[in-house]
Amino acid sequence: MLAIDPYMADVLNEVRVVEFSTITKGGDLNTRPMSSVWSSETGQIMLTVPIAYPQKAYNVRRDGRVALFYSDFTGSGLAGNQTVLVQGTASAPTRIAAPQDIPEFWREVHRRYPDATDWYGSEAFRNTMDWYLWRLRIIVTPERVHLADAVDAGGAWEPCLPGASTMPTRIVDALERYPTAVLCSRDERGFPFATRATVMQDGAGPLQVQPLQPFCGLPGQANLLWHRHNGCGGEMRTLLVTGNLAQHGREWTFVPERMPGEFGSVRDEKSWFRDASARAHRYLERRGLQPPEIDWTVFAAP
């Protein structure tokens, strides 16, 4: 078990949203903001994904090399602390976990977001969002930890950008909205390695990327993630762009290629809920599985 000192334990316990990087089937990187729960008993970190969106679990089953970057301290009470990058090997069991199967995960969610407990247990949630609680676990065994000085994260909430905006428009908006982005590429061992970086653009050329923390990533396939959240388990906005990272002496450039995981056909929240529910039920049907029963008392007030 990798030794985790009290400082790192605080970060792993209290950071609300981590940047989780996996390796895709095509060898690209995929970095997404997610919730994670660290166990001091096992020394492992648990994340979960709804079966409606299982891609990160699929990525882990093909290639277990992952990274978790604790760089956004919004809502944690740890503003100004050093960031923590955890590299390790992950597994993703195929068994679907209902809330009662992973009480430690939901217990931490409730501790961090106490106002969410009533919503999870409400009749409206039960009638429309049961699919959201059918989860696949991702278990990470930490192998290496990297500390770095904190830099600015988060971003401005207003004005809102239309959801159907093109990639160039969204990138320009991100450059104005966010002080930094999460840059991730692979290190010499093939593991994802993430850092915070400033990003600029001069005209129509490549993006100029300047890591603000020690960076062991290599040129090649990489991604940039901009995201912000309110620290309360509610509002979150993200932009993930994959592309090619190049190094020119001490300078880095990034050529954007695409925005993975954008659902252009889903235009509003209700449509997204319906689409996600349909995806979850297709996942079950293709495997001949019944919808898992949910013990709603997990969400009862203590």
C-alpha cells in the first residue's frame, strides 16, 4: 500500500471534484471531472460511472493506467493547498452496483453535499432518475504521487455560451473564461500525467500552452480540460478538447482536433434525462439483465 501522509489524506478526502484521466481504445487520453472516494483502510480510491455512460469503465478494462488530479479546491476548504496527482492502476468490475452495494461511496457524497440527500430520496428523483444510481465501480490502486504548488482553477459563470457552439467558438470562450486548463498527456511509462497550464492563442495558429507545475508528459496525443463547479454538487460546466501536443524547446503548442463525448442531439435537460434513461436500459437489455433494485433507505436522513 502506498503511504499517504495526513496532508495528502486531507486532499483525497475533501476535494469535491477530481480530474480523472483514462486511456481510450484508440490510445487517446480522456480527462473528465468526477467524484472520488479514498479509503484509508484499503489505500484505494473508488470512482463510479452510471451504466448509461460506461466509457470510462471500458477504458479501464482495456488499459488500467490512470491518473487522478486533485487541483480544484472549490468547496473543499483547502484553497491554496498543494495539488496532488495520483498515478495508479485501475480495475472496473462488471457487476452493477446499486447504492446499497457501495454505501461508503454514497456516504461520502452525502457528507460533502448534505443538501443532496433530500433530492436523492425524493419522489421526483425515484420516478425519473433511478438509472443514475445504477453504477459501475472503478477502483484505483495508487502507485505514485506528485505534489505541486496550487494555481488558479475554476472559471467565470456568466455569460453562458450556447450549447450548440462550434469547437473554435468554445475554445475562444474558454480562453477568456478560465485562468487555467488541465493539460494531460502520457509520461515515459505510458501513464496519464496531468498539470495545470495557461492557454493562449495568437490568431488562427496552434494554442500556446504553458505548464505552471512540473510536467512529465510527452509530446503526442493529449487533451485540455476546462471545467468549473459550484462546490455544492450542483452546477458544473466542462469543455474537453483532444489534440496533438508538441514541444519546441521550452515552449509547448497544442493543435485541437475534436470535442469527445458531445451529444449534439440532446438539447435540453429533460431530453438528456430521457436519453440517459434509454441508454441505461439498453445496457441492461443487451446483457439480459433486470434493473437493479434500489434500497432507498440509503438516502434516508441519519
